Amino acid sequence: MRFGKLKQKTGIVHINKLWCKGCGFCVKYCPTGVLELSKEYNHKGYHPPYVKHADQCRLCKFCEVICPEFTIYVTDEEEENHSA
Ligand code: SF4
Ligand code: SF4
């Protein structure tokens, strides 16, 4: 077995800031600390998250599942490169 050749998958996080209600669940429960709430306001008056550490996303999609507003989705970096 050659585990040294395995490449860690990296996700690309997409955030629809308009739908966010600033609950912070995605920030709190991301296991690798990718997200942080921004200082800016969306049109509802909430602070949406932004991607602070993009290279740390492990594509677990937990943020996508836990967001009550369906604001976040995560795609595979390799898929994005192939479709470009
Ligand atoms: S997919 Fe997982 S690692 Fe990536 S931002 Fe969401 S919770 Fe964090
Ligand atoms: S979990 Fe969803 S609604 Fe809550 S802060 Fe994150 S993006 Fe916004």
C-alpha cells in the first residue's frame, strides 16, 4: 500500500450571503476552522461568514448540512478544475 501518494481533498466553499441569518453554526462547527463571521452586514442586517482559511476545507460538507438557511454549499476542487 502506498498511502504517501494519497492526496487530501480540498473543498471550495460557496456562500450566498443574502440568505444568511448570522447564527454562526457554520463557523462554530466547522472542524478545521475555515469560516469566520464577517464584519459586513447583509440586507437582513446579519453578519454572513466568509472563508478565512480556504486551504483547510476538507470537503466534509458539515457546514452545508448544518446551515438552517441553505446558504452554504461546498464543491470538490478537482471537479471545479475539470469543468473549467
Ligand atoms: S466542508 Fe467541512 S471543512 Fe469545509 S468549510 Fe464546511 S464544515 Fe468546514
Ligand atoms: S449556518 Fe448558515 S445562516 Fe448560520 S451563519 Fe452560517 S451561513 Fe449564516
